[in-house]
Amino acid sequence: MVSTNVKLAVENVSKTFRVRGGQYSDDHLLPVLRRVSFDVYEGEIVSLIGESGCGKTTLLRIVQGLVRRDAGQIRVDGKPVAGTGRDRGFVFQQANLLPWRSARANVEFGLELQGVPRRKRGERAQALLELVGLGPAGEQFPHQLSGGMQQRVNLARALAIDPAILLMDEPFSALDAQTREVLQLELLRVQAETGKTILFVTHDLDEAIYLSNRIVVMGARPGRIKRIIPIPFGYPRKDLPELRGEPEFQEIRRNMWELIRNAPPIAA
Amino acid sequence: MSQQAVAPEPGNANSVAGVEPETELASEDAEELAPPSGNSRLRIVRVLSIIGVIGAWEILGRQVDPLFMSYPSAIAVAATQMIATGELLIGLTSSLRTLVVAFFIAAVVGTALGLLIGRYRMVDAATDWLVNALYATPLVAIIPLVILWFGLGNTAKTFIVTILALFPILINTTAGVRNVPKQLIDVGDAFAANERQIFTKIILPSALPYMMTGLRLGVGRAIIGMVVAEFFTAITGLGALIVKYGNQYDTASMFVPIFVLMLLGIGLSLAVRRAEEWIAPWKATEE
């Protein structure tokens, strides 16, 4: 499924935050990303993983255009991007559904902004709700939906605008373990059906191995790439519990854990 | 009409507007959680309390000189007379006309200004001192001045009611715009919404529950403004009736417009609350 077309190119992206000093300290600069570069190929699932503070979420938000980069370039389908755009679909960590809209109207949100006619966007929303397994729940409001269902709507909303790439920011981290596994499986199914390219941020090693073609392991202070690990398992994948039992899985997991843990001491 | 007491201060408008729905939620939960038998028992207690208080008033009220105090049956008699002569209806319509017109103006102006102040820092900087000063002033104090400007007619009354109802609406709307969750704005940004779309599709609906709270508080203040204005101008309306019968030492008749005002307050607050639940149903069940 994975082609050799580069769908997303992250080139030398750097970012420094200015941290406001308090009463006893001056303002100081906090480098969060230093010269990060990697490619994501068409149809690929790539995970960004690393300890907290490694800038993985910031990087994802930079790719989306929600955070401005200080240096470097982002290309989608070879074209440099500036700011946000509907060529990238964002799946938020907290579902962030608009509470006054039904599930269907939430899925329609991006299409509405584009000015797609009501009938057409209704049909598209329904198709996507069915894709994420929420066919009959379109008229429900977010507060009537469980956390897992909200995340399904969140995913459908991002898919509705038919983005070139899907950016997912720890979308399952707030769910209970069982729901998380169900949704991981669902995501793989949806990806297989749509062929979407996905960049996925997580801090869950098993999740990263289970979902990804490749894993970008990042280190902190400043955030940078430590290694890119290819995952040898094919798609469709076995169930996570089964896969977890395989020695190869354990081996990758152990290596990755070492890689993440062996962070250099914090520079004062 | 107890909301008047908690009309938000300019400084902590956020907290007041934000806290109110929670207390409502809590009381609703408590009622729902009570077992059905307890519920009907509560209703019996309530009915007994009503009968007890009104009965005690009837008995004790008869002991007092009718100049100072009246009692329910005498008030009922006075009410039928005032209804028969048409006096009550004329007073009520006059008051309501002022109230409706003034409240409408206050709602439109207050909401529009509140949206601008909440969204644009510049507008806020230019106006916050004025809003705070006017909100802190007990505006009934300027009624004599208003009468000097507009005379004793409807214009003066409308002006007073408008200005009293305006500030809770304006301040709550501002708070609503400021309290739009950052994550929801992020959603708009992520889907490349333009400024107008962010305003109409995110900020406005998100601020709506606050605006409705402002309207509810505004209704209470509007009724106060109306009565006080009618005390001063004393020509038409329920307030004028109170003054008239007060001057005639007809205490029973004086109570009639007071009761009508009470019913008006309850009815209008209830209507706005229903509208709140209808317009922003998601707020009732959200934390």
C-alpha cells in the first residue's frame, strides 16, 4: 500500500518558545525543536514518539499550521505550506467537538467552511459516520456520546474534508484501555479503506508499534529525532494482544524503550 | 427574581455567569435523585407551607389596622374591583409596553456592544472604564436627570429601563466571548476558518448561554427600572398605581399591582430560562 511518493516532507524544522520569566527570573528561550527532518510516504502510518517535552505535539501542530515554525519547511505533495489548510486534517487529543452541533453537523463543519452545498455535505457526513461505525448516531449531540464515540466523530470530521494527510494528536490517550484497543483496530480498518497517509503522535509504545509502518523516536531538550524505526509487521495486522506475544514485537519494544529512556541529562 | 441580587459585578462577571448554571444543575440533580415517595412528600410540605403562610397572613392581617397592612381576602376583593374597572389592565399594558420596547433595545444594543468588547481588545480598552463606572453607579440615581431631559412621558421610562437592563446583558455577553474555550477556536483554525466564520460558527454559539444568562438578569433589572421610573413619573403603569393607592392609604388595592409585578417577574424569568434550555440544551448536561 505504501508508495514511494513523499506525501509530507518535514525539512529542518526548528522552534524556540520564549518563556516569560516570573518575579525572580528573566525571560528565557526554550528550544523545543532543533532541525527536525523526515518524510512520510503516501499511504503510510508514521508515529512520533518520545518522552513528554520532546516537542512531538508541537511538531504536529506546526505541520498543521496551528503553531508557527521559526525555521524550516513543510511540504505536502511537494508544495510548501504556510499556515493552516484543508489539505491537512487534524484529529485532536480531546475530541473538541462543537457542543451545539449534532455529530453529523460536527462532521460537516469543514465542508460548511468550504461552502459545500447542504445536501452534498449531509450525504458525505453520513457516509463518514458509517465509515467510523456511527451510522445511526448522527443526530446525537456530543454530550450524549461516550468518549470513544466522540473520538470517532473527531476522526470523521477530519476525514470529511478529504485531506492529503491526517494528523492525529494522541487521539486515544484519554480513553480506557478497552476502548483504545477497539479504536486502534478501527483506525487501521479506516486507513485500509481510505488509503490515507497518517502522522500519529503518541506516548504509548505498544500503540505506536501496533499502528505504524515506521516510528520516529524523538529526544527532548531540544526536541530532535533520535532514530527512525521501521516496523516489519504487515497489514492487515493481527490483534494487538496476539502481536504483543511475538518475540519480534518485544524486541522492538525493548529497543525503543532503551532509546527513549537513555536521554542525556538535562542541561541546566 | 432573586437573580437581581447576584447580578454580576464587572470585575468577576465571568465567575458569576459561569457559576450560575452549576448551582441550577446541582438543584435539579438533587430533585432527580430523590426517590419518588420523597418527592411527593416534598410537594405536600410545599402545599402545606403555602396554606399555612397565607392562612396566618389572613388571620394576623385582620388584627392590624387596614391602613398599615392588608390580608389576602381583602386584596382579592380589591383585585376584582380593579379588574372590573379596567384600571389594572390599563396599568399592566402601559408597563408592559415600556418593558418590551426597552428590553428589546437593551438586548440588541447590549449584545452587539458585548460582542465587540469581548472580541476586540481595542474596543475593550476604549470602553471598559465607562462600562465599569456606569455599572457600578446605581443608575436609579440618574432618574431625576433623565426626567429633566425627557419629561415624564414614555421616553423617560423607556430610557431608564433600557439603561438598567443593558449592563447585565452587555457584561455577560462580553464574558461569554472571552470564555470561548481555546480548543474550540483551535478547531476553527485547524479547518482554516476565516475571521468571520470563527465569529459566527464558533464564538457566537459558544457565547450564547452567557448571553441568555445576561438576558435573564436583564429582565429582573428591567422590572425594577420600570417600577422605579413609574414611581417618579407616576402617571401610568403598575408603579403609578402603587403610588396612587399608597397616597390614598388604600393598602389592599396597593398590594394588587405588587402581586402582578411578582407574577410578571416570575413569568418572564421562567420564559427566558425556558428559552435558555431550548437554545443551549448542551449546557444543561455539560460540566
